[in-house]
Amino acid sequence: MFREAVFGLILAFLVTCIILQEKRFEELDSAHSHLWNRIEELTQANQNLSNIVHDSSKKVAFTAGTSGAENIGTGSTIAFPVVINNEGGGYNPGTGVFTAPTSGQYVFFVSAQGYGSNTLYVSIVHNGGAKVMTMSDGGRGKDFYDSGTNLAALNLQQGDTVWAKCQSGSSYYSEGIPITTFSVACIILQEKRFEELESEHSHLWNKVEDLTQNGSLNKVAFTAGTSGAGNIGTGSTIVFPVVINNEGGGYNPDTGVFTAPRSGQYVFFVSAQGYGSDTLYVSIVHNGGAKVMTMSDGGRGKDFYDSGTNLAALNLQQGDTVWAKCHSGSSYYSEGIPITTFSGFLI
């Protein structure tokens, strides 16, 4: 009788252990399943964020130029028929007008090369209102060239229009590689886009910081310059050894070449200070092809200084290269705080 009682207790204990073990396995299996579901959600959230940030169809950027000198009238819209990039399709090369395909913060840049006895003023116009203006002083003789540049950051609503207008003057100058150009880049899309994403994945934005630290949202931007005058040869790459910023490590100060660490829409800017009797042309080159060009007119004596600037919005694939090339000329000028510079950033 005693043995049967002990055996019953042992059996009951073993059954209890088995039941508890099975329950524990069920809990672990449920936790394991929940964990995998969470991992899949975060993986999908990461992919969705990457698609939103890097999907080129959601980018807006263009650069367009003119391929030669042309006479224009005061008050007329300047058309830039040479399209170098038109991501998002907002720019119309037939009319010269950009129409915002989406609301957001945009940056516009215009470079206008005046020549002859004509003083040229070109404004950036938003919905009919002039915002900023360039000035190219041509009042010093028929063989004089002068560049004027300006930039405006504008808040656009979908459907807003922006163009470059001849505020005063009668002609501009350009060449086969455009000197007179018009560019835009959308830097911040309307917040509603991100609110829609947040409602679809409510936990996504809680992971943005983690994803950034893990390299999913690396920034790419650089500015480099030269610290003094330099002699260069036609066709040579201009090296900018003074690195001011090199986020993402794409710029090589030894070669002067930027290599895209990731695909996307980039904006590049070059400022070249010519001096002496040398007329200096500097082009922004993408994978060996010149896209836009600066002109610094130095053909008026050894003590003359003239600056040339230009900007290009380019669609790059990972591994593409961009550099500043001396298209023609032999020297540039700079100082301890760089005047001759090269910059680029991913938008």
C-alpha cells in the first residue's frame, strides 16, 4: 500500500513536470514566433525607409544650359534647351519653365555669362515674382566677358512655376559645354509624404536612429579648395587638397576625383578664380564627359582677376566619378581661405 502511494506521488510529479515542460515549450515557441515576426517587420520597415529615401522616382532635380550666344529681350524668359539632367520631369526645355511636381523646399541656381558692352541682369522668378538676381557687368568694351551667378532656396507648392528671366540686357554667352545654365534640386519633400509612411509603419521612425547608426542612411557631402595660385595644363584634373568637409569619404584630395559611394541625385558646384592674361575655362566632368563649364575672362592684363562659377545636378550610379577639369587655360588663383573650390552633395 505504501509503495503504491509513493509510486502514485512519483507518477503525479512526473506528469506535472511533463505538463510544465510542454507549457514551457509552447511559451518558448510563441516567443520565438513573435521574435521572428518582429524581425520581419523591422526588415520590411528598413526596406520601406530605404525605398522612400533612395527611390529616384521621388527625386526632383534638373540642370539645363545653352550651347551658344544668343540675343534676348528685357523681360523675356530664358529657355535652356540643352538638358543635362531632368529627374522628375519638372523642367520644360521648350519654355524654360520649371513646374514643381511635388511640394517641398527647392534650391535654384542660375549662371549667366554676359559679354560685349551689355550689362546683363537675370532673375530667378517664382510664380511671376522675381526673388534674386545676377549681374554680369559688360560695360567695358565689346570683347569683355563677365559671369553672374546667384542661388535661391524656395518653398514651392505642387504646380508652382519657376524660371530665369532677363531682367535687363540684350544677350548672353555660352559654348558647346554650357556656361549659361539653370539648375534645381528638391532638398526636402512635403512632410505629408513622411506622415503617410509613418501611418503605414507606426514603429518605423523609432528605428530611424538605429538604422542611421548602422549605415543605412549615410550622408554624402564634400567641399575642398586650393590655398594659393596654381599653374595647370589644359585637359588636366584640378586637385583641391584643402578638405573642408568629406562626409562619406567620396572625395580623394590626392587626385581631385569624387567617387560616388552610392547611387542617387547629386549636386556639384565649382568656383574658379582666373587671373592675369589667362582666360580660364573649368568644366564639371562626369565619367569623362564635361557637363557644364565656368568662364573666367582674364584677357585684360596681368593684374586682372575674374571669377567663374557653375553648378550641375547629376544622376550618379555607385562608383561613378566626377571631377573638375581645366578645359582651357593655364592658371587659377586662391588664398589661405579658399576662393577656388569644388563641392558636391547627395540630395
